[in-house]
Amino acid sequence: MQRQITKNLSFFSLNVIILTSFTAMQGAEDSSFHSKEETYSVITEPYQPGFLKKWGLYQKRNTDPLNNLIVNPKSALDHIHHVRDKLAEKYKDKSEKNKSSFIPESEAEELMKEARQNSPIFLIGECIKEDWGPCLLSRSHAPQYRNHFENETVTTLIKQIESEEAPIHYTGFACGGMFQDLVVLTKTLAQKPNASLAIHLIDLEHTPYVACQDLIGPTREVKPTESLDPHKVIDQLMERAKKEKWVNEKDCEGDKLEDTKKQFTGICKDYDEKAKQFVSYLQRTFPDAQLSLYLHESSDSYLKYRHKHNLPYPHVVTAVDIKDEMSLLKSSTMHFAELVERTLKSNQRASVISLDKNNGKAVLSHISRKPTKDARIDLIDNEQVKVYCLEKIL
């Protein structure tokens, strides 16, 4: 866990050199947007029913006052990278001026406030490349693959909204920067703006933030109007970090201890801000929707939280690109398989949708207990439950 945390993007406290290299990597895939800031459009007022009928769901008109998360997600992602690159430059300048890797939280918040004015979701992101080159499933390389995935997921989610008792529980596994889930939910709510959704996003990178939330209690639900204060539990958080080996013990001793505390405080505040941007953006855009957001660090943690709080198993589970090198190191496929099996065993109307790559091809999968033509039949739960897996090579 140490490696993930020390490379985490922290606008509040983490070393600016790491921050700058991270944002530069994310924006490097397409530099053309730097001179086209005026072409980006995001919804700044509540969604108005009718524009989909007028313009069409996927018509790409960047200059129209339509949400690029619906009509052109790559453009929306490019704009986020642009805003974050500018923010990173300002952090670097302040860091060099102060001759320190850390800047005061008050100054960090001022820069965050300025960035929010340029993009209310500037902390949301998505992987666009592997360490060795472009990712097959990235929007920069082949946006049509994610578009297929989004169409399948949105269609399925809408069917659940129309047929199941609210709220509908949506679970995004290995959500990364949360951008993929934001696109799916925005496209869904554009067609069902009155929907009631409980959103659960799972990723190992959430570990310190979830631990902080659990220590403060009583729930993991993200509250946009409430401030998370990691300082209240920082000593307990550090004890857990040492016990579970998130960090090297030497970083928790002597002069390094205070810097490590600042780092963890910054990480928790960053994820709190990111989560609030996610749910606040959706709520402002679709004010008639009933939305709740929860972050979890693993499928096991999510399932235990679900049981403790008497929540239903998810209606829709999604995952994208969980067979890459980093995901395999985290045993993501094993954890995903456990989540899928327990969900389908317990909720016979649930659907699991994933997008992955196999032998250089993009593969879209939809698993459910509903008999489906041309689907492969698998047996789960000690061969007691039959599920149908429909795979499509894109």
C-alpha cells in the first residue's frame, strides 16, 4: 500500500514535484486542448429536459451549452487535465517561493477555489496511458470502446430504475479517478433525472480516506455540506498506517513523522474534495434526483459495510480494465470475482458489466442470471447458481 499512497496526488500537502509529474503525464496524451479552452462547455445550471430530443444524445457540438460528459467525454476530460495542469504550475511556483515541498492549507484552499471556478470537477480523472505507452481502452487511444461500455451500462441501469424499488444501488469497482462512473451516471440521469441512486465506488487508493471516515463515523456517506477534519483522528490514522504497513515505519519516526502526518492529512482532504465534487456536480445538474455517494477501499470492505448497515446487494456492478499490470498486482480480478459471485448469488436481478482487453482486443461482458441467447453459462456458489455471460469483441 505504501507505493500507492506515496504517489497519490495531493493538492493540500504532497510534494509538488510528484504532483507536477503526475498531471503532466495525464495531459501529455493530447496537448491540442491547451489553446482551445473556449470550446469546452459544462452545465452550470440544472439540467433542462428536452435538449436530448433536440440535439441527440451523442452529437458532438462543443460550443453548445450541453454537458460534454454526455456529448463528448474526452473533451471534458481534456479540460479537466488543462485546469489541473495550470493548478500544478501555481503550486510549483508557491512551493519554490516558500522553499518547501508543502504549502499552507489556507493557500492550497485558495488555489483549489480558483480551480473550481474553471472546472467544478477538476479532481476527477481517468487513466489514459500505461507506463509503456497508450492504453488500449483509453479515450485518447480508442474512445469508441468506452462508449460501447457506457451505452450497455446506461441501458441496464435505466431498466433497473424503471423496474426495481428505489434507491438503485450502483457499484463501480476499481473506479480510479471516478471519471468513468461520472460519465455513466450523467448519461443515465440525463434520461432519468428523477432517479434515486446509491453510488458505491471501490478503489484501493481510497484506503486512508475510508479509514479516516470510519474513525470519525458513523457513516461513509459523503456529505457535500460537511467538512472532513483528518486532524481530529490523525494519530489514530497513523497507528493504523503503521499496523497495516501503508508506510515505512521510518517515515513515522523523528523529524519525518510530521511530514507524514501532513501527507496523510492532505490525501484525506483531497479524496474528500474529489468525492464532494463528484456528487455535488451530479446533484446540481440533476436537482430532482436523490443521490448518495459512498467510497470503499476494497470489495471485502464494501460488502462488510453493506451488511453492517443493512444495505441491499448492488443492482449494477461495473469494472473497466482490471486485468492490467497494476490491477493484477493488487489482485483486482480475484476481488472482483468475489464481489460478482456474492452479488449474483444474492440478487437474482443484478447485472455485472465490464470492459477489458484480451489478446489485444477490447471485450465487453455482461453477466446476469437472466437466460440470454448466445451467452456462455457458468456455475457459481459451488455450482448451485447458474449465470449467463455474454461477451462481445469490440
